[in-house]
Amino acid sequence: QQQVKQSPQSLIVQKGGISIINCAYENTAFDYFPWYQQFPGKGPALLIAIRPDVSEKKEGRFTISFNKSAKQFSLHIMDSQPGDSATYFCAASPTQGGSEKLVFGKGTKLTVNP
Amino acid sequence: DVKVTQSSRYLVKRTGEKVFLECVQDMDHENMFWYRQDPGLGLRLIYFSYDVKMKEKGDIPEGYSVSREKKERFSLILESASTNQTSMYLCASSYPLGVTGELFFGEGSRLTVL
């Protein structure tokens, strides 16, 4: 119930291509779905987040697509750049009921080749 | 800028030693977290605190304890370090997720237990 399953574990994309990372969850109490980006030697940082009242959210080249009925959400990186090379974590949390613990996926290491 | 500072970036300890990992945040956040990051396992929550002197177990609390005597400081304690606790430890802080939704991470403390 508490798991968030993320795939793929690693991804190699050519510069200018589209990177797609997928996540699935089981707990229907989850109502907040962020993506975090982590560069080597740094802590993760919030990239973009979505709540289930919308099916898509776009910020620049980064888009989250959300499918509530399938309990799946995905990150799309358009026009991928070498500077996007990082580890990406999806996460989920309930924001009600006092237990605000983010559950993270296992991460996807993205490499964008020049 | 929000800053989450982990006092030790790299530590080497021996089996059986008591280890303290310190974390300080400067944004008056209510919530503080300790995560453990291991390759292929992602970010796993060890403990969570939503107020001074309050704590809640995460997914992998065994072998760890925490202390939050002041709002800005959250300490992770390994009472008797073991080799399987060799890992990267990440501290994070946030307002209640229902308010802003963002976790701010420190840069991590890499612990090696010999």
C-alpha cells in the first residue's frame, strides 16, 4: 500500500530527445505527487509536482501526466539536454490526516548524451 | 534561500560506535525528516518529526533513534553502528505538505562503518 513503483531504473537519451519516466502507486489516500531531481553530490530538489485534480502540469520542458484511474503518473522531459543528466525520483504522499510522509520511488538515472 | 545543513559530509566509524548525525534548518519548518539513500533502493524514510519533541517512525527505523529538542535541529542517532548502516543519509525539512508541498534536502552525510 505504501509503495511507489518507478521505471526504468536507468535511461539513456540523445540530446534533443524525449525522456519518459513512469511511476505507479496503490494507496488511494495519496493526493500529492512530486518529482525530485538529484545531481551527483547534492541532495534531491523539487522539480515539479501535481495534485490529482488535474491530469497534466507543465513547467518549461518538464511535464507531469497523471492518470488517477490507473494510479499512474509520469515525467516527460522534452528536448532533453546533457544538463538534465541526473537521478529522478517520483514520490507520493497523503496531505491530510496528519501523516505527511513522502514515499519515494527507487529512482531513475537519466543520462543525456550530447 | 532555504538552507538545510548537515554538519558532517563524510564520516568513518567502527562497528559498535555511537554515531550522531546533525541537521539544522533555517526556515522555521515544522517538519523534519531523515532518509537513507542506497543504490537501487531509492530514498527510504527512517524517522519523521512534525514538532519539537515529536517523532514518528518511518519505514526503516530499526537501529536508529532521533532527537528534536529545538525546532531547527533534528539529530539521527545510531546507538551501535553496524556495517549494514553504511549509507548516504539525507536530512530534509518542510512546512506541512498540504501547505507548500516542498521538501528541502541537505547535501547528505556519507557514513562508512568498518
